[in-house]
Amino acid sequence: MMWCPRSNLKKNIASICSFRSEEHRGLYSLTLPERTMASHIVGYPRMGPKRELKFALESFWDGKSSAEDLKKVSADLRASIWKQMADAGIKYIPSNTFSYYDQVLDATATLGAVPARYGWTGGEIGFDTYFSMARGNATVPAMEMTKWFDTNYHFIVPELGPEVNFTYASHKAVEEYKEAKALGVETVPVLIGPVSYLLLSKPAKGVEKSFSLLSLLPKVLAIYKEVIADLKAAGASWIQFDEPTLVLDLESHKLQAFTDAYAELAPALSGLNVLVETYFADIPAEAYKTLTSLSGVTAYGFDLVRGTKTLDLIKGGFPSGKYLFAGVVDGRNIWANDLAASLGTLNGLEGIVGKDKLVVSTSCSLLHTAVDLVNETKLDDEIKSWLAFAAQKIVEVNALANALSGKKDEAFFSANAAAQASRKSSPRVTNEAVQKAAAALKGSDHRRATNVSARLDAQQKKLNLPILPTTTIGSFPQTVELRRVRREYKANKISEEEYVKAIKEEIRKVVELQEELDIDVLVHGEPERNDMVEYFGEQLSGFAFTVNGWVQSYGSRCVKPPIIYGDVSRPNPMTVFWSSVAQSFTKRPMKGMLTGPVTILNWSFVRNDQPRSETCYQIALAIKDEVEDLEKAGINVIQIDEAALREGLPLRKSEQAHYLDWAVHSFRITNVGVQDSTQIHTHMCYSNFNDIIHSIIDMDADVITIENSRSDEKLLSVFREGVKYGAGIGPGVYDIHSPRIPPTEEIADRINKMLAVLEKNILWVNPDCGLKTRKYTEVKPALTNMVAAAKLIRNELAK
């Protein structure tokens, strides 16, 4: 019988440990837990199966519950996760992978690397300082947030410089190890590796950009030694250092930093087993050589799903007597593992590293997948049989480990093989007409007939916009009442007529507010949309949807990625009705709002039985149909968001050109057929764009709005360095992920910085991102100040 907490929680978290409960019928109910010495999980989702942590966090932030309430929900979640893995038979169970916001921010807290603006004066870092760094507060902005490698998870970027006084300021790692031990669960504490921490950091404001972050390594290592000593004293026998930057193309001095760091830590690590974990890509040959030569390291973890070439390196030579943690179960997708194929891989590795040194693992943390398939009661049985969420992946890891040790569950493996065969042969996966249409795309690069300068002239004649036109990115606050309407409509508690009436009224209010604020190009606020990807996926063929398949994006923000299981097409128009309704409420330009094909792809769980580019071209054709229908309906400005274009960029430079070629091509396909006078916008956010600016230009959009303010206007540096940009551009003037309301003067100062490197006739004024997560009490004054700043600068330019 599974162990479940008996605590009286505000939210029921018992389902987190019920993946083999009575209600679940199927493949994963066949196996029984059997303890094995050869199974490991890199990390686990922290939000809970029904977003329990999200609701606890937001209740705390809103002042509706106490810090103790938040800690209680969190402790119960951690207990459930540890017990779940223990009862499943996992030997190497991670701890310190839970976080109230972000694991890199946790490392910053451990090191006491708090920027001075937060007023921290020492001692154990509490919630006030921690959440101020993450979210900002009424007086100071948050730290920069950017994408975690090529995932949709965001981390808080450390701000470092020579004056940082590192100090052991958060004992979270040892506290969570002790917490698990008190429950009878031995765990492997997980720490962000010291070199990756520094390589993922940035020089603090006022510090020279040329400052060597690696020069701080000795100071950082001093704190790591304290943490290690605490963990040893508490009884830990293993420590896991996550060093994912080892999969990047690193210069020799950065690789040397790994050698130096672990040589320095080796005495402190004496008596411990040390795992260095890598993930998300192949590890380069030089990095493999560096990693496998590190002092004091007992084991190496590799992603063998996205890093298949790493197998060749292992076959070419693996250190004698060391452990190999083989990541054969995909931590980033939701497809059931092909157990027979994985077992074949593991059998081959066993001959290289030895039976007692091979550990079956996940390819990366399961943070990037949904939590538990048992909660999906509305997925049809066929598709459900093809899937494995985090809870099921634990079962897969253990089943493979048992099979390796001679205890293969034949029934489990047979059911898995049947599910694999079902997916390959199912007629619902293939649409021949869609495949032919996508194949026909390859004969053209799909560029609009005239250049952007001529198009902007034609658009200005039709739109008649002022200098520095103002707009927003798309979404407006999603109120409790609005969510209630959508929820009741989905549950058939209100009629379609009542639903349409309520949404029309919400659109009317959003339009009136924008007119009152004197914004130039309006949006309808997206009140009918639950999520910018899910909303479109629900109306496209080839997609399936979950009820509780939530994945953390940042902080308490979760997304529910659709599942692309088959060929994609658009049966009917998706947004034309609502955009037309919105345009009928105003004479000002109304943006049609679409999510682009690359973002739909990168923010979905994508089929793994054909190249991602093929699926992206199919989505592009569907969006192209929608763009042309919007134009026919009289929508003259159409925004096709590609927020995730940079996110999908491969980590290895040798693979990036190919990705950018088909990704940019997919975007151009969507709007190649519109008239010159139809203005095409796109939007990108929370990534480093400077290294792909030429590909962004090659997208050939008429206007791009792009995150800028939270990243300290890093985007502007590319224009200071001489890149010429002739299309419209709106670098964000304020950070919407913080509750802080920026004053008019601050926004005006940002606009002036932009005008120093961009022509006034191409500059737009807008927030960093959509306003969905904010409250109207924050949005109204912030937009008021934004419009006032734009008018102030217009007046100055007119003098």
C-alpha cells in the first residue's frame, strides 16, 4: 500500500503518490515496487499534481495565508514526493530539488549573493528578501529572469561582482536532507554546481561587462565547502552537483575552471560519493574528457535521450571503477519509454562500465514534464496508453533497473511494446493531405513581395499612427470572475449564449480602458483564452489535452502544454469572431492575436516520431490560413507571437543554423500571403536575443515587440554595436512580472535610451510582455505612465 500524508491540507495532495492506485487502469498498474540498487531520478516537479504549491504561494503573496501555512503545504509535498520514489523502489532519491521559486535563486540565497538594493543585512535569508529578489517589490525591481537552457522554465540570473560578500545564508539543502531522513528516506542532496552557477550569472549593474565571473570561484567554493561539511555531518553519503553548462561549447579556460573547482573541493568531498550530472544535449568531447578526469568525483550523469552522441564517447573510453548514471528515460517529454530499446542501450553500457556501476536514470529533472497521468480522466484510452508523466517515469526507471538485475517484469514490458506498436500504426496520427502540403513548402523561402520599408509606408497611410505609437502585447488581467465564466462554460453550467455575452462585455471594457488611456493600437485582451498555446491547440487537429498536465514555467506560473500526437491542420477559423467583435467596438486599429508556429511547437509536448521541423511546417500552414481569414475580416494589424523562438535554439553551435533556418522559414510562411498594408507584428520575451538578431531580422516582420527592461536593456547593446534594423521595434519599457509600477520619468528615460540607438520613426512603446498575470490596480497606473512618457518624448521631439 502506498504511503500518503494524512495532513489536513487546504488542497488535497494525496494524489501525488497514487500513480498505482485503484482508479488507474493500464500499463503502470502492472508493476510492483522492488528495491533496486541501480535507479536514480535527477529531480522531480515541485508544484504538486494539482498545483498545490502555486495556490499556496499566491495565497501567501496576497496576504491571505501565513508563512507557516506555506511551509506546511511545501513540507507535505516534499514528503509525498520522497515517499513516492522510495515506495517505487528508487535507490538514489534527490532532495533539495524543491524550490519556492527557482533552484538558481536558491543557490544565490545559499551563497548570500543578495544584490544590495534589497537591503539584506545578513543572517538566514527569509521569504521577504527571497521573494523580493524573485518578484521585486514596491520600491525595487526584481532580478533578471531568463530561460533555463532550451526549456520553457525560467531562472533568476545571479548578479555578481568583485564586491559581493559571499556568506552561507541559506541552510535549505541540509534542512531538506534532514527532513527526508526523519521520514525514513535516504536522499541525495542536489546542488547547482559551482562552475555552472558562475557561468549562468551576469556582472551586476555598475560592474564592467568584461569582469570575469570565474574569478569569484575561490570565494564561492569556500561556501560550498561549508555546505558539504554540513551535509556530511548530517549523514549524507552522496551529493549530486548539477553542471549542465558542460554540454555547451565552452572555451578551454572555462573547462579548466571545472578541473580547478573540483580539485579544490576534493578534500571536503572525501568520504562522499559525488555525482556530477549533465543534461539537455550531447557533451562535447573535450568536456567529456574534463568531466571524467575531475578529482573526487565518483559518478557521471548523462542525457542519453537528447545526447545520443555521448554514447560514442562512453564506448570510446569510460573511467574504471566509476558509476555511469544513464539518462535513458526522457525527462522533457510525455511519451512512454520504449523499454525494449532502452534496455538494449543499457545492456550495451553494462558491458563497458560493469554491472555494479550502471545506474538507470532520467535524462534530466522531471521538472519539465507533467506530474501524474492518474489525474487525467478525460484523455481517451488509446492516447493515454502512449504516455508517461513524471510518476510513470519513476516506474519506468525502476522497471529498467530491475530488468538489468535479472528481475524483468515480462507483463510490463509486453504491455509497453503493445503501446509502442499501437502508436506507430494508429490512423489518427497520419493525415496524408497535410503531409503533402508541408512537403510542397520546401521549394520556396516564402518572403513577402516588397521590402519592409515600402510596407511600412503603405501601413502608415492606412493606420495613421503617431511617432512612438503605444500598444500592449496582447493579454489583459484574467480576473477571478473571468476565470469563473470560462470554467462554468467548460463544465456546461452556463449556455453558449451566456458565455459569449460575458466575453463580449469583457472585451468591451478592455477596449474602453485602452481608449481612455489613449493607447494607439489596441488589443482585445484575450479573455476567451486559457493559455496562448493551449487555446490554439484545442482548435487544431492532431492535438490532445490534459486536465492537470501542468508544468512550472517560473515562480507560481504554470503552463499546460498540449500534446501533439499527429499531423496538424486547422478545421475552422479560431480567432476571427472575437477579433471582429473587438474591432467593432473601436475605430482605432485592433490587433489580431495569434501564437506563432515555432512557439506552439516549443511550448507543446511534441511527437517524437518525425523531425520537429516537419511538425512546425504543418502548424505554420494552419496559422497561415488564420492570418488570411483575419485580413479578410478587416483586421489590419496581426500579431504572430514567437515568444519561444530563441528557446528552441540548440545548445550546440553546430546545430543552430539548421534550427534557425526552418524556424524563421515557418514564421514567414504564416504571413507571406497578406497585402503590404496589413501590418504583421511579432513578440519575443525573456531570452538572450543578441546572438540571433540577424535571424530575427530575417523573419521579416513589420514590427517586433521584445522584452528589454527586466534584462537591464541588454537588447539595446546590439544596436549600439552597429546592427541596422529597419522594421518597427518596441523594446519593452517596463517589467510586467513585477507588481512594481514604474514612474513616468523612468519610462521616459528608457525611451530616450532607445532613441539613442534607434530611429524615432521605427520605435514603438510597449510593456515587456502580456498583462495576464497582473491586477488592474497595477496595470492601469503602469499603462497611464507609459502613455504619458510616450507623449512627453513626442513633445520633446516636436520642439
